[in-house]
Amino acid sequence: MAKQIFGIDDNGVFHPGEGKPSGINNEEGLGIQATPPKKLEEYLQLTDKYMVGEGELDPSVPIRHPNRKTSKGDNTFKARGSTKESNKSKNETFDEELIPVVVEELPGILSREIFTELANYSADCCVTIYLGSHKGGVEGNENYDSIKFKNHLQEAARRLAEKGHDEVFVKQLLEPGYDQVGNNDFWKVQTPGLAIFIARGYFKFIKMPVVPIEELLVIEPTFYVTPLVTIMTSKEYFYLLVLSKQCAKLFMADAWGMERVAVDLPQSIEAVNKISGMDATTFRSGSNSPRAPRFSQEGSYHGTGGRNPDGKDNLLVYFEAVDDILWEQVLNKENVPLLLAAVEYEIPIYRKACDYHNIWPQALTGNREYQKTAELYQEAKEMMKPYFEQKVTKALQLYLNNSANGKTSSIAADVIPATYYSQVSHLFVTRGEHIWGTFDETANELNFHDTPNEGGKDLVDNAVVKTLSNGGEVFLLEREKMPADTQIAAVMRF
């Protein structure tokens, strides 16, 4: 007798088909639904493919146990927070499409090209984290920075769950970040700031030479890059010359640091004597060529007739020799400031000896021969602050000069669209300020939101990116230095 698939036995009891629970589709009659004619052929093909006999499944077909836990191990995810129950079918898809992530460090000082690459990167989910960090001290020893970073990752997981992202997707997205939390090599060499950029299959970071404008977490379809404007490559630099009777050393410095220039300078008047063949009682007062080394030129030399030479005369000869070498090897093609650091009475002597045209009016006084480079740099940078602020000073003056002719604006509704259409030459942004909303470039339609949770973007960040992409300049300023009491302002090209 053939095996019964379904029907009524001799006692009148209904027997459902094999593999189906007895209560399925029991709302009406026997719970058996007719097969739609259009689907009948498809069902017959599937039956032939997976069945070897009437009611018998092909043994080669893999079967999952009905009680199999597809989310095994998910509860070990550190940042699951309040995430929703995961969709098992999505989990399987993400496992199959797992993208290997290469952790990459970007330069601490960004070129415009790298900035543009970061700014233009887009994905369904881009996580940006900025935080202050510490080189050492109590904070470094107590893993303060790594704990803070872990907290940001957990907050990111919570926000992503609220947005409806699958738990396994979130886990795979943030896993490279959690790998860095316990990476001691990553945290033992830090700078004042850290910027981290995470997307699916993407993890890059920047050890910033400055503390970020604010510590924050942003989740958008693009990375948040406005704080990076402060670490973009700057053309401004200067030289620092440290002088004393027994010391001469040259440094090159910019907005981010200072390093010594490899130039062989005499370290005393005695060293000059050995080079020039002169004794300590002679000094140079004439020349045949304006930039030939004075101590090697022909001409008349003035001596002191065997008397003990005046200390200032010796110092002048020494400084002239230093100046000549600096000119020949470094300064002859330069037009940047030269800042002097020396005992106060020595500074006018070097100014007399020096023919370089761009000596900074102020100088660092005192004996700097043995001062630590980092401390010396901080003092030098503070003194050169007006030099580094020249560009923003000129831009603010330009805003003021054009404020009456309609080529400036401090109204966000005017400035933001203008950045998209290449109208802005100079953009001024208040540090740490955000304007949330959307802008449809095609329809020229701008909408502002009250919070970042309404599906919009940071329009200030978009304006910064658009201005730089279109060849304009961007300045991040404190509120009191803004050209107007507003979050954003601009000088227009037209």
C-alpha cells in the first residue's frame, strides 16, 4: 500500500501532509489551499529537483535544524546596546559579503587632495569621530583615550540601531574600531587630537597636531570634515636663528612644528678665524661683491693694533660669517621672515651684520642655546602669530570693504546655496557651529532642521567642502572674530 500523504483514515481522523504542523491553515475546512495555475509548473519543477520519490526528500539537500540559533555569538558584541532583533536573512548576506578592512593612517597635515578624497567619500553609513588625545601622563597611563573612543563606538552602535540598521551590519562596521580599542601600539604614540573615519570596508584615522575644534560623533552618508580645515597644508613658514657667542643654529618652522636646518655654521669667533685665516683682532668693513663671504673677500681690514679687541667687534665678525653662510646656502632664494633669538645686546649687532631683507621686527631675547626645541617653538610661534594671521586679516578686510556693495552675506539661506554654485570666494564659519537641513541643488531648495535627527545633513560642513572644491578659501573663527554675529558668512565672487 502506498504511503499516505494526507487524507482521512478509517476512523474519520484528518492526517495533514508530512512535514506540516497539524494546525497550519486550519481556519477553513481542511486548511488545504489550491495551487494557482500559473505556479503549478514551477512547483512541479521544484519537486523534481529536490524530491527522489513521493514524499521523500533528496538526501543531498542540506537541512538546517529547525531550532538552529542563527544569531549565535551576537550577544558578545560590545556595542549592541538597545539594538533591535536582527534579521537572520540579512545576517547571512552580510557574512557572505564581509569586506576585509585595512586600517590606514593619513598624514597629520593634509594636502588638499587628501582632504577632497575624504570629503567626497560617500556610503550608506559614514561614521566620523573626533576626540582629544594625550601623549602620556595620567590620561595615557589610565587608558583614558581608548576608553573614550570605546564610548563613542558604543554610542554609534546605539544611534545606528535607532536608524534601523541590522545588528550584524553594525557589528561588522564598527569591529575595526573595537580592534583598535585594545591595540596598545595604537594608543602609546598619540598627538593632541584624533580623527577617525569609518565606513563598511573602510577605516582611516589622522593623528592631528592640534586639539580638534570639538569632540563629536557624526553619522551621515558622508564624512564630517570641517575640523580638518585647521590642519590643511599651509604655505606659511619662517626661519628661526638662535645666536650667542658660542652658538649659531638655524630652524625652519611652520604652523605645526619646527626642525633644525642642516647647515654648517661656525660656532664661535675662533671657528671663523680658522676658516678665514684672520686673527681675532681683525674684522671686515669693505667688500668687492655684496654677497661674497666677507671673511674671504679682498679689501681693507681694520685692526686694533695688538690691543685686546672690543667684544662687539669680534661678535660682528662672527655674525657676518654666519650671515654669509646662511645667505649662500639657505636665504638667497627666500622671502619669508627670519626671527632672531639671542641675548638682547647681540640682536642689533646681528641686524647690522645681516643683509637679508626680511628680519622679523620683534625677537626672542635671552640665552636660547640650550632651550628645548619644543619650548622654543611655542614661544616663536606665539611671536609669529600676526604673520600666520595675515591671510585671515586680509580676508576680513575684504569682507568689510565689500559689505556695502552687495558682495557679502551673513545670512545662511543665501550663503549655503551660493557655495554650491561657485559664488563664494571666502567663507567664514564659527568654530563648532552646525546648521542641519537639506539642500536640493537641482531645484535650489533649502530646508532647515532643528536637530540632526530629522534626516538632514550638516549644511555648514557641506558649504565648507563646496567652497574648497570650487577654489575658495575657508576660515574657522571664534564667534568674536567673525565678520558678523552669525554662524556663517561669505564674500561673493559675483
